[in-house]
Amino acid sequence: MAIDPGAQRVLDLIRESGRPPYETLTVPEAREVSRNARAVTQPDPPDVAELRGLEAPGPRGAIRMRLYRGLGTTAGAALPGLVYFHGGGWAIGDLDTHDVICRQIANAAGCVVISVDYALAPEAKFPAAVEDAIAATASVAEHAAALGADAARLAVGGDSAGGNLAAVVALDARDRGGPRLGLQVLVYPGTDMTLRHDSHRRYGEGLFLTHSLIVWFREHYLRTPADREDWRASPALARDFSGLPPALVITAGFDPLVDEGEEYAQKLIAAGVPVTVRRFSGQIHAFFTMGRLIADSYAAVEEVALAIRGRLAAR
């Protein structure tokens, strides 16, 4: 399978711009580069029916969130809700870098999306992001009615580092006995901090996400090498995958994380969890948020919308 032309255009633009690799920058510099890239790779933000800022109580203070209600939804109706965690290696990314994708999902699925601005590393190292993700999800479940969401039809999801957090929240919710989740949406998730999978070598150089950048993110996020074996950092190392909510796992064929994402899906399947796996074979990491240049972004959004509509249908 050849790399998708849109994905190749992204790689060509990065090379032509002379942008230094993220791992050669300071974290604040990398955050700024990531924010500035939005204008090049992301489509214009579509209108939504409702957009508002929220806060949830967290272990380090208030956690900022942003609510999106899909365009065309019935006013006052309790809709399916998706708690969304942005990607960015637990060190970059924010509500704005993933604003467009949250709008798109809300509109395509006819749902409420609540995007979570969890604590970033290295200022707040592991497990701070996990704790914020868990606290935000619990708050959304508790106040679902006030948010226009149905507490009986909630999902968690995210891309890359956000997919990692969504998987961890689903495990934690099962073990704590709630909140009840009907779906986990894992878009090219990082699931194993040991970086043992062969795709790290097959696709570790020359693409959007490189092995050296993954190591850079990991070293900023984790406190010690021992954290790599903690299931809250590496959900693939959890002991038990039974009783978890159904999953949609989206992977990209030219991505160092493809093997671990698909292996995680197989672990869920082996434990009896209903799973849909969708590999975009010609794609690179981060294509989900690059709809201005990569048409497959829209197809992936529709996959997410289908999963939400199918798994969280009105009961």
C-alpha cells in the first residue's frame, strides 16, 4: 500500500517549511508550532448548535472543558455524549488544537462532545493527565442532564495520547464500578510505553511521528522508567480486559503506533469485548485532524459517528 497523496503532501510541506523536529525544540516552542500548524492542515471550523466553556473539579484545581452540541439536534433533547481527550504526547495540544475535530464529530454523530484540557507534562507529569481525565469523565457523568447529554449513553475517546487516556479511563471506570460507558473511541492510540512493537522500527523515521519524538514525549510525561510498566501509562499491560465497553479502534498504516493499537484491539476481542478495527492503510499519524489536506480525515470522522450512533442509540 502506497502512502496517501494527501499524507505525502503534509510530509512535503513540513520538509519545505524547514520546520525543525519537535524533539529539538523546547516544550513551549513545540506547543507554539503545533498551534500554528492548524491553519495549514485543518479545515475551517464548522458551525455547531451550541458551544460553551465548562469546568470540572480536579485534583489540581479546575479542569477546563469545552462543550459542543451537534448542529441540527433537537433542542432540549438528551443526546449521546463523548468525553474527548486531545492528542499531543501528553505535552502539547489543547482545546483549540482539537476544536475542529470536536465540532466535526458533534455534527456528524448528532451528539454532545466535551473536550478536556487535561494537565500537560512536563509541568504535570504522569499520572496527572490520567487523574484529570478520570475526574472530568466522572463530572460529565454526574452533570450529564445539565450538559444536554444522556448519562446512560456516554463514551470516551481521543486520538494518540488522548486515545491512551480514553483506554485508561475505560479500564478505571470498570474497576471503580462507574461511570457507565457505552463506547471507547481509540484513534491511533499509544497503548504500550515499552515501545517494543516492530512498527516503531518499520515507520520510526521520516514520517509525521518518529520514534525519537515518541521517546521525547515519553520522557517528558513519565517520572521514571518504572512508570512504563504501569497500566495507567500502558493500558496494554493491564491484567484484565474483560467487561470493558465496546471499542472503535482506528489506526494508520504508516504509523509507529499501528502495531500496538491493533494489538490492543485484539486483546479486547480476546476478552469478549465487541470491537471494530479500521485501519487507514495509506495514512500517517495525526491524519484524523488534517482534513484540509487529507480526505481520509472525513472518512474517519464518519467511522466515529457511525460507532456513536450505533452503540449509543436511544434506548
